[in-house]
Amino acid sequence: MNHRTLLLLLLLACQASAQSTFKVGMITRDFTDEHRRNWQGTAPRPLRTAIWYPTTATTTKEETIFGGPPDREVFTPVTAAAGADISNAKQKYPLVLLSHGTGGSAVQLMWLGYYLASRGYIVAAVNHHGNTAAEKQPAAQGFLLYWERARDLSVLMDKLLADPLFGPRIDRERIGAAGFSLGGYTVISIAGGQFSPEEFASFCRSPQRDFTCEPQP
């Protein structure tokens, strides 16, 4: 499926109501991209994805996420119903794809995914292979070949549209994306933006250079 015809950059807050309407369901999908190999060359590229969505289920046990000590927890604790049914309040829901920052993870974007899901969105955040703390071993390629991230989002969208649970419930005319840090680049890239190594090198030679020009750990 051509992502350029489906992917719209939404102003997410414009359609999100001020008050929560739904409880939030949460599920993980272990998608793979069969057309690309993992960085070790041993299997298809993994696309492990956290998905949040509206639910009205009252029988599914809710779990507290980010429930650590207040002096150590970065995010406010929230509750999600693991594997609960999608709410039938609406036939279809808009989809938002999320892309984490370099070295981050899908669950670090739960603050946004949860907020949107409680207001009637299906939200999917992928762990970018080799560039995520969700994997035991990062890979240099994951940090250097960051244009592969845009392909992750494109493939993820196709996987979700073909998913027997989520596919029929996605409004195909309302698909958007959002990202943090390098995830922001990823969203711009999937919308057609192109990275220029020459422009970046020029910036790093200028007085305006910043920490992004320095060697990364």
C-alpha cells in the first residue's frame, strides 16, 4: 500500500476532546518485515510494537504502568487493560503511528499513546530495531542508518491495516504520525522529507553547531 496516499500529518490535539472518554486497552504485536533482515542477518527485521486503543471493557484486569517510586518515576502512573476488546462505541477509529527518539523505546511514548487512545485513537509505537533500549543489544547500524526507521513506520502501517483485530477498525482516511527527537525526523522522512549529509556537515562547521555534531556513545 502506498503510504503517501494514506499518511496524513495530523494536528493531533485538534480532534482530541478535553476529557477522557474511553478506558485504554494495550497489546503488543511482534510484527516483522520479511523484506529486510535484522542487523545480525539471522532473521527478518523485528518490528515489536506497543498498541493502545479505546476500550470499554470492565471485565479485563487493569495493570498499572509507570508505578515506581515517585522520586524515581519519570511518568505519571496510568492503568491499561491488557488485551481488552476494542470499544464498539464507534465502528472505526483514526490511527496514529509513533516513533521514539534514538536509543529510546515504544513504551516511553505511552504518555502520548495513552492520552490519544483515551480520546478515541488507535495508537501504535514501534521499537526501531538496533536503536532501542527495548532490545538487549543495540547495533551501530541502528544508530547510523536511521533512514531505515521511516520504512519501519511504512511497514507497520501495512501490518496494522492487515491485522485481523485492528485492520477493520482503522479509519483509512485518518492516519497520522508523531515522533520524538530522531522520531521527529522519522515522521518528516515518511512524509517525503530528505536528509542532506552535506547540509548537516555545513551546520557542524558553523558557529551554531550543537551537541548533535559530537560523537555519540
